[in-house]
Amino acid sequence: MLTLIINAQIMTMNPDRPSAWGLLIENGRIIDIMPDVTIREWVGIDRAIDARGRLVVPGFNDCHMHILPYGLDLSKADLSTDAGVRDVPTLCRVLRKWAEANPRSEWILGSRYDQNTFPGAKHPTRSELDAAFPDRPVYIRQISGHAASCNSIALKMAGVTRETPDPKAGEFVRDSAGEPTGVLLESAMECVANEIPKPDRAEMADAIVRANRALIAKGITSASDLMTGWLDLSGEIAAYWQAFEDGARVRMTAYPHAPAFGGPDMLASRSEFALMNDFEKNDPAPGYGGFRLGPIKLFSDGALTTRTAALREPYVDGSGLGMLLHEPGDLKEYVRSAHKAQWQIAVHAIGDRAIELVLDAYSEAQSTHPRPGARHRIEHAMLLDDGLIRRFKEQQVVPVVQPEFIARLGDAYVLGLGEERAARLNPTASLQKAGIGVPFSSDCPIVPGAPLDGIRAACRRTTPSGRLLGPDERITAEQAIRNYTYSAAYSTFDELNTGSIRPGLRADLTILDGTLEDPGSLSVAATMIGGEFVYGGEIFQ
């Protein structure tokens, strides 16, 4: 089918031809872009679409989110501030309503509570959850995904008592008498979460399809799951293939979780892993849909909102220096093994101490086994200074940033770091001035994850209370859109297929209402993948 889009304000992300008025699509690919043309000049057009002056950009690419967990979370109780949860009584009311709607669920499950917005900035405790739910296990995840809270029944099912030692890289928070409070940090979460019945392949595939429907409504045409293998590596990959066959439209990239392989010496080479899991059968040319293999994933530290991100200087509220989730030597061994096995590597590092450790690990791996153009990434890369920014440039490491974090969680960052350090978080403008591309993403479901929300957040840098953090780090809407398109595609070695609008690339497009001059006016009018509308196409009929 030959499709012509006309009367559009097209942002190509191609510096040689930055804008256009029309474009021609055939067999899911762009075959021409035009600065000015009338439909009468064309013959043989099967479909003509008048954009009516709307903004057309490359399809948004969320290069760091969690597709499967997002789909699963859509069926849990929403405990976020967006849902009005700002104290424990409200949290319990929302959980009760969910429990009434899900009477067959053995567990009461919720996600995205933020204790930093509660009185005293305190997590819900087991005693508070016990009072509301004395006879059903409760497990609720904090907004960062690096902490959770549960009730006494859940602790009992997991065998956690006052005598239970803290797991490696985790903590059972205890009261003054040494009793577990029900608050779980980092790896301690797994001790309880492992008792929750795991979804089977069909349930995971359904969740992925459910997530896809939500993503295309946000203008997202490509997305990455940064935690494939958290439940079951082979089972999750099979579920993704099933979802693709069941009609999942978004182009999805899997990032296997390195510990799912076992120790560093058990990592399969990238080519072996791709062959064993059928990734070689994925042809990038189909009209829409797809599932591909991305980098291997590691965690170096926790989160700022739970005070587990690893810092050089202590948190201002007396919470200490945070924690490293691997011993430095172990992390470096994982990086060396993965680098040698030809993986692109993506390591979660939020605090400056963790970021420095990961940069050291990448440097040592490159010195031992040089691999130019590896495009190793640091996920979040939040707390930076000039020295760390120089190292990103010198080592050609890609910082993957989530601009929406400041808009959603910025006040909690000030509570933990103080004003000066909080203002240095996500220094996008400084990174760009240093000549470093900055892929944008969301970490959804940590935040809702609409790219337009991230774009507005990058332009404004205001917290939920209206505090302006780091005004010099604000960027333009045009720059933010580039970060959510071309730069995001570059971060996954996909820039030759998507991320810009030029002949030969996939016709993955997001069509926007509103103007760049007023980012607040922007909204998604339609989403196109492989030249076909997957959202909003009815407005052009």
C-alpha cells in the first residue's frame, strides 16, 4: 500500500533535512519526504492522509521501562499520589476496595505508594496493614520498586522472624525491639515476593498485550523491558513471543537480568543466547510489531526515595550512604564477563558513588578487552558532577535519563539530598553541552510514563510542590523530543531502523496536537507503527 501524509509539520530528527511537509510510505517503510507538495502531483496513491497542520515526529521510544511488570501492575491496586494516596488510612481504603473487587485473589497486591508524601515520610508498617487485613497476606511495592511493605501473614508465609538475618544487599527494617516492621528494602523484598503465586505464560502474555495497548495510547512505538528474567528468564521470553503472536504492536526489546544466568562465569555469549531463544527469527522488516534482544542488565545500587542509592556523602536525614547491591569486585566481574561475551551492558546506577563504580568497571573491561563502539549504558545516572560528566564523554558511555522523576518525585529528593545536590540530579543540559547524547525514558511503572509528561518535565524541572530544581538544566521541547526518539533508538543500536524520519526507515510515527512553543498543549492525536494506525486513526477517516 502506498500512503501519502500531507499538510504536516514534520520533525525528521535528520540534521540534513530537519523538517518536511509530507512523506510517502510503502510496505511499512518511509520512501520519501517532501518539503512541499500537493496531492494532485501524485498518482497511484492508495491512501492520502491530511494531517491538518499537526506535528509529526518519529515514534516515541521508551528505552528504559518494564513492559511485563507494567502490564501486571495495571491489574493491582494503584497506591500512587495520582490516585489520591497520601497517608496510610487512604492507602488501606484503596486496598480494601481492590480486595472487594478481587475476592479470588489469595494476596492483596498494590504498587507505587510513596511514603515520602505521607505524614512523617514513613512506610506503612505490618501493624497498620494487620489492622486492615488480619486474615489475608498483603504485599505492596513502593514507587521506586526498591522497597515494599507487607503484613504479618505475609512475613509468616516467608518465614521471616526477628531471628531472620538480613539477606545480602537487603534489609528487613526492624523496630527498637528488633521485630521486623514489615518494611522490606532491596533484596529483602524477594523473600516475601517469592511466596506470591507467579503468573503463568498465558497470564504474562496477556499482561504484555495489555501494556502494549496502554503504550500506543501514549504515542510509544518502541519500548524496552529492563528486567527480563526477574521472575523466570526463559518463561518471560516465551511470553513475549506469545504476546507478539497475539498481536502486541509495540516494537519490544528485552534486557536479560544478568543474575538470572547465575554467577558471572555462567553468562552465555550474546550470540549463543540469541540462538537459544529464537531471537534470530525476528525480521526487523515486518509492517509492525517485533521482539528483539537488547543489552544485559545489572543493578549497582538502589533508589533515592528509599535512601538505598549509593552516595559519596550521606543523606541529609541521617539515612547513611545507601547501599551497593553487589560487592565492587563482583560487579566488575559481571561487567568483564558480559563485555567479553559481546553484550552491550546496561547498569542501574543512581548515586554518585555507584556511578563512579560502574564507570570504573567499564574502563577496566575495555582496557582488558577493547571493544570500540560498545555503547555501554548507565541507567538513571542521576547524581552527577563535572568530573563524572567528563568520564561519560571520554568513555563513550550512554546515560539513560528519566526526566519525569523530578516532576513526580523531586520533593522526596530534596528531603533526602538537600537542595544543592537535588538540583544537580538529571543534568541533561550539562550532558548535552558536553556533547553527550541523552536518551530519555520513564522507568514505567515507577512513574506513569507518558513521553509527553517526560518532555514537559525536562522543559520545566519543577517538583510536585512547584519547586524549581536546577533551572540551568532545562532544555527545549525540540531537544526533549529528540531524546525520546533518535537518542533512545541509538541507545539500543536501532537508529538505522527507527528514531528519525528519513527514506528507508520504518514508518513509526507519533502525531501530536498542540505546539512546541507551549509543551503543555501537546497531546497524542494518533500513533502509527509500520505505516498503519494503531491508535487514533479514526480522526483521519
